[in-house]
Amino acid sequence: MRVAGRSIDDSEPKYKLPAGFRKSLEVFNLHRVGECERVIVVEGFFDCMKVHQAGFPCVALMGSALSVEQEETLFRRFKRIILFLDGDDAGRKATNELLVEIWKHVPCIALVLADGSQPDQMSS
């Protein structure tokens, strides 16, 4: 069994992943999404769990970068992608870059959060 964790007080490291785990090869929560045409893509585990619990198909990149392997998985499974990245500088920069890249393959829109906000802070 592999276990991952997250700091609850923002101390470093923020995430603890199993040795040898390569997050760029995975799309978190993909197995729970089922068959659907569109998916919401977020950065982190907790963001994903909150959006999923609110009843929306959601997966996480486990960061703000999209690897080639993650792209292939998403483009193969979904006809539309909704980006819902964090409202910090890294999330906004990634949103702008990913919109351009993803749109080359499938229609994509972005939901923009207030400064400093994260999807897991939204109320359902």
C-alpha cells in the first residue's frame, strides 16, 4: 500500500509522497470519474476531493504542470476540460499556459479564483 500525505499547517514539505512515486505519470482520481465528456482539472489532492464531493467529475495533476503522459491520458478520456487551478501566481501562470496548450487538442475553459484562494476552500 502506498500512502501520501499533506501538511496541515503549511510546513515543508507540503506533500509527502511514497519513494519512487512519479506524480507526472499519474492523474489523481481518474478511476472515480467514470465515463463523462468533460472533467474539472485541479492542482492538489484536497482540491480534487472537495470538488468530487460536491458532485463534479474532477481529477488532480498533483501540481500546476501538465506532463506529456497526463496530457495523453486526459485527451484520450475527455472531450472538454475545465481548469480550476489555485488563485496564486503559480496557478494563474499555469492556467494561462495550459489553456493555450490544451485548446490545441480539446476545448478548454478556466474558472478563475480570487487571489490566494484554492478550490478546496470553496463551500459546496
